Amino acid sequence: YSKITKPNTIHQCDLIEIPYDMNTDSLDGNPIFYYVLLVIDCVTRYKDFVFLMSKSSEEVAKAFKSKYDNPDNPLNWPRLLQYDEDREFIGSVTLIIDEHNVNIRRIKYVIEFLLPTSKRCRECKRFARKIVDNMNDTPTRLIGMNGSYWKEAECMQGASYKSF
């Protein structure tokens, strides 16, 4: 990936199951999320996620659309999307990816290691944004800067990150 210099060229994604505490009150009226769709831009190392209530192909496809079609999000439809061979990436996900002329590469590994799993709790929604923002603010050895740098640099110039 070190030879690729244009953001939104290659993304990796995975669906991560959220461990939960059986003692959590699920009758408080708030939706319970069981999965997180994590997307990483391989050039900038920028990461973002969407909470999901199921891992159906339809819900995952809607999550991709909500993430990539959001003008406030620096992630745009990539040229190549890499993901594992799970069933949730077949069907509706393949159709929506084909609509945007995105090439698909199925890979043998997953990226669950990016989110901590030591605590089993339903409070993931509360602290997940802080974890991902912290990862985006941490410089990587390969590019020597943090993933948020690209977003900040574009904001200073007044241009949209999606224009890359």
C-alpha cells in the first residue's frame, strides 16, 4: 500500500460482532446494536464505522451507502474494496458496490483486532467514537502522519476531502 498515494483508492472493511453484557436492560427503548461495520482507507489510515442491528446483506448495504454518500464524511466510494468472505458481503452489498463501479477483492483475514474486546458491554456505542477518533489521531509508521491529517488539511484549504 505504500505506493498508493491517492485517498479513497483502496478500503478494507469488516463486520465486527459487539460482545454484550447479559445484565444490560434492553427494554429502555433504545435500539440494541450487535455489529459494527468498520471501514479503513488504506492510504490515509482513516477509520470510520457504522453500528448495525443485524448482519443482513441489506442492512450492510444501507450502512455502506450512508457512510460513502455522506458529504461530511471523508470516505468516498473507493476503486477497490477489500473484505473477508463472510455471507453479509454477498447479495445487496455486491449489487450496491457494482452500481458504483467498485472492484471487490475478497481477502482471508479480518480487521477485528482494531477494536478492543476485553470488556463485554453494551456501552460500545458510547465509547466507540472516542476509540476510532483516537486511532485516527495516532500517527502511523508507514505514512508518518495520522489519518485525520488528510481531513484537517482539506478543511484548511476550504476544499472537500471527497474531491481527491
